[in-house]
Amino acid sequence: QAEEELKAAWSQQAEQLQEMGRRERLLQSDVQQAGEQLESFKTRVMQVCCPSAAGSTGKAVTEQQVIEKVRQISDENQRSHEREKSLQKELSSRLAKEREVSANMEVFKNSLQKLQ
């Protein structure tokens, strides 16, 4: 009976090791695939951001180049948003002044009609 229990335990351990090996292979495959996707993404980012630098020089695009280009685009985007806010504020101010002038014109027009 002890021998049977040992065989069963051994069999169970062997199955667990096989399962762990299978999981390890799957994880390695996932890691490799993620790395390939990252490289593809870096290349696409550089092609979009800086077509002359990506692919044409024959050199691999470095992560630092991608980071710098994304940072540059992000900074430009932030400046654009700030400019847009400033222009919106200016537009609102001008519209308010226009409404005020229009209201004053209406008052003036009514006053002029009353005088006639």
C-alpha cells in the first residue's frame, strides 16, 4: 500500500512538473511575442513621428529615440492645448464685449426712438 501511495505521489509530482514546464513554455512564448510587438510598435511610432529616421538609415531605432520623439510630440500637444485654451478665453471675452455693445446699441436705439 505504501508503494502504491508513493507511485501515486510520484505520478502526481510528474504531472505537476509537466504542467509547470508547459506553463513556462507558454510564458516564454508570450514574452517573445510581447518583445516582437514592442519592436514593431517602436518602428511604427518612429515611422509616423519621423519617417526620415525610421528604416531609411538601415539602423535600428533605439528606445531612447522613440521616447524622445513621443516626449516631443506630447510637449507639442500640450502647447497646442494651452494655445487653444487661450484662444477660447479670448473668444469668450470678445463675444461678451460684442453682446455688451449689442445691448448698448439696443438701449441707444430704443432711446432714440423715444426721442423721436
